[in-house]
Amino acid sequence: MAIESVDVVVTSPGRNFVTAVVTTSDGVVGLGDATLNGRELAVASYLRDHVAPTLLGRDESQIEWIWQYLYRSPYWRRGPVTMSAIAAIDMALWDIAAKKAGVPLYQLLGGASRSGLLSYAHASGTTVETLHEAIHGYLEQGFRAVRIQAGVPGLDQIYGVHDAAPGGTYEYEPAGRAAVGEAMRPTEETWDTAAYLRHLPSVFAAVREEFGGVLRLLHDGHHRMSPIEAARLARDLEPYDPFWLEDCTPGEDQSVLRLVRQHSTTPLAIGEVFNSVYDYQTLITERLIDYVRSSATHAGGITGLRQIMTFAGIYGIRSGFHGPTDVSPVGMAANLHLGLAIHNFGIQEYMPHSALTKTVFRTGYRFADGLLHPGDAPGLGVELDREEAAKHEYRPAYLPVNRLRDGSVHDW
Ligand code: KDG
Ligand code: MG
């Protein structure tokens, strides 16, 4: 059989998503996530204008061959736009292969290595009191691991920090967005690393005091520290037994994590903005990290992420796949199937999509007792309702940006 069409669906049910829809000559449809937060239309064009025409008529069962063809042949390799486009095609082809076999995708990836995937929720609060309320809320839902982010005195807006919405829900969406057809500029936030470093250890102390030692606590530094600042925070959090410290520095210079390692035994996680196994080469071979943060969506699909995890597994490094709302339900399902199958799974981020998003993407994955499971429908187990999708036009949307108190640009 052969690839008959590759459509690209851009939809915005609450936030923007880009989905590749691959249809075979015998009528099987596969879905792939190509959502790149704030750069959605660049990937949509890459897929529509440069990838789709080269795939028509090809044998859809040659998943590895097509991955290598899309990676090696255009001459220009890697980068988030390219790798998200490759990811979408790769996921769609795996979806098709599993649907044709009549099995959930994890069965084609080696079968289940576990009964479910330990997941963590995003708990946050502008004060320690509201943070505690959020953690209590997640514990009631069954979570056994939470990422904690808290307000810092003197700073108004910080990545990942918000109080519960009226009605008690903790859903939030970091990207701001414009009306249909309107332009927008990202909002600007003010950042002060010294204030953050002074405050955060006291937040961990208060949470341990309230919830005891068993609950797994994670934290995301969101790329904001210099190497020596990151080393200090990793050391200062050690007494509170963090599960991990994520993105303590920007990840481009892999060697800086040597310095962090010299000062601390706090486990480190990095990689949500990486897109290839080569971004991890030093980090993995020198065991400078403990968890791989990539998602199938941004790291070349199931084939690309599996390469990374096979390499990481040789060094005893585990997965902590990126699972924010900007990874679509299709991308999330890909993460879950791979996570269930690989030996070196660690933990899965779980930031549930809104009810509106789920009217467009119907998901089969389930959450119970702190564990996610991809479900047992054939393929990825996600359906795209194209009529519903068409009701939600693309709207420009961007993550905020950061400035230091003197106005200079800092990492967000
Ligand atoms: O698109 C960027 C978001 O996915 C990112 O800011 C979320 O850091 C994040 C996380 O750990 O989920
Ligand atoms: Mg992160």
C-alpha cells in the first residue's frame, strides 16, 4: 500500500495545534503531532510545502526508511521546525502500522514493560499557602508526584506560577494569544535570579513540613540560572530530597552541567527544547543528567525519541518526557506508548488538556492512582474530529519573554 495524502490541520481549541493526517491507499488514517509553541505555522508550511509532496506514493510501512529520508535528504538537519515536522509524519506512520496490526502501538514497540506510567502534575501558588492548597487538590486526584513552582516576593509574574481559578481548577496556559487575524507581541515579565535563589529553598522546606518525605517533589528552573547559580540551587535543595531539578541552565552548552554535578547530588533533568540525540551526547556519555525531557513531538517522533532512550538506557538514564498542553493529545499518546514499552521509563509530565481541546481530539488514555496508561485501542488511540477542528481558527499566540530589572533580555 502507499501514502495517498498528507493533510495538515491547524486548529485552535483554546490553544493552537498542528496535526499531520496521513491517509493510505487502503483508507487507513494516521495522526501525528507537529505543534511547536509560538512557531506553529512554520512547521505547518514545512510539512505542507516541503514534506507532503515527497511522500505521496511511498510505502507507508517503511517507517525507518522514511525517517532517514526526511532527516538526511533535505541537506539541512535538525532544529525544532524540521524535527517537529519529521515527528508528525513518524507518529502518523506508527499509528497506521498499529491500526493495521489491530493492536495498541505499545505492542509494536516491544509490549508493556509496566502496568502504568508514574505521572506528575503542576502544582503552584503565588504564596506557600495557595501552593499547599494546589498540592492537596492533586493528592485528592491521586497524584503521587508534583512539580512545585511558587511566587517570589517582589516579582509579579513567573513561569508556571498561578493560583487556582474560580471554581478550584488548576488548569493554565502559559502562552498568551491574540484574536483571530490580529497580530500580537509577547507579554514581558520581570525576573530576578538572586531573589528566586534566596526564596525557593524555603518553599521546599515548607512543603516538606506540610506533606512529609514520601511525596515526590520536582521543580523547573526554566533555563534561568548561570552554571554557578544552578550549582548553588541544586545544593540548597538537596536537604529536601527533590525528585529532580529541571532546566537549571539553558541546555545549549552541555559542558556546564559538569559544574552543577561537582557541587550536588540533586538529580537533573533537561531537554524539552532539544530535538536530536546529538543534543544529549555529552550529557548522556558523561552521565551529567538523570532524566531526558524531550517529547516525541519535538524530537523526531517515536523513532527519534526511541533512539535517544536506547542511547540513554546504556548509561542508566531514564525518561521524563515533556507533557505540557502544547504537546497535543496525539503527541501525548505517542509519549505514553513509548514510555509504557521502554525499560528505562522514569516519570511522565501530565498537564491535562482543556475540555474544549478534547472536543477536537478524542483521547483513549486514562489516569488512575497516579499512573497514566495509553489505552488499548488500535494505534495511538486518539481521534481527530475535523469538523470540530474547523470551528477553531488559528490565532497568533506566544509565550511571554523575560527582562531583568535593568531591562536587558533574559531567558524565559
Ligand atoms: O512551550 C513551552 C512549554 O511547554 C514549557 O514552558 C513548559 O517548561 C515547561 C514544562 O516543563 O512543561
Ligand atoms: Mg520545563
